[in-house]
Amino acid sequence: MITELLTQVPPFVPDRPHAMTVVVEVPPGDAGTPPHRHSGPAFGYVLEGELVFELEGEPERVITAGEAFWEPGGDVIHYQAANNRDDVPVRFLAVMLCAEGEPMLTLVEPEELEARRHRRAKRPADARF
């Protein structure tokens, strides 16, 4: 039996991509990795818990266990991959198609975040992070 979770055509795939599959665990209440970007598209699936997910230009959203997600990579900033719960960890599987010879994740400097602030979607008034 096959259950389709997500179908997506990414805007690009790096030449000679390096495929990487990881399981990420974010402790209860943790904000996760600071704003960053990936050199290619990433596809994920939440195994346990609730993930606060926010990409540049999109409102933050909560993705729960059993749901899939993706991000285009490249120039798009990934603002949040935080744990939405303060009582249990969130675990998710991610498959990334990274550019050969580049790191799979690059942190965004504060100056760039400020310069691109206008690209970030409005945040809820009660945002935790």
C-alpha cells in the first residue's frame, strides 16, 4: 500500500545534488534553528509533536504529526522550525537536495534579516518566538 503525503515540483534542483536524509528532534518549547536557508529544496514529515514552520513570505503555521511539508531552498529564508509544545519534543524527518560542496544549512546574518524584513509575513500577535 502506498499513501501519497505530498506532491510538489520544486522551482529548481541544484546541479549534481547531494541528497541528505536526517531526523531532527527539537526539545519541548525550543525555538529550533535560527533563521537559515538551504542550498536546495527540502521535504519533511512530522513524526511526533507539533512543528511551528515559517518560510519567507508565508505566514507561520503549525504542522502536526502525520503531516508533510516542503520548502524551495535557495534564496528563501526559513525563519522557524520550532517546537509548538512545551511538554513534548517534536521530531521530523527531512530529505534535502543540497548543492554539491555547500553546507546543507546556512544561518542568515542579522543585517540581512533586517534588510528583508518587508518580505516576512505578518506574525500573529501572540507569537511565542
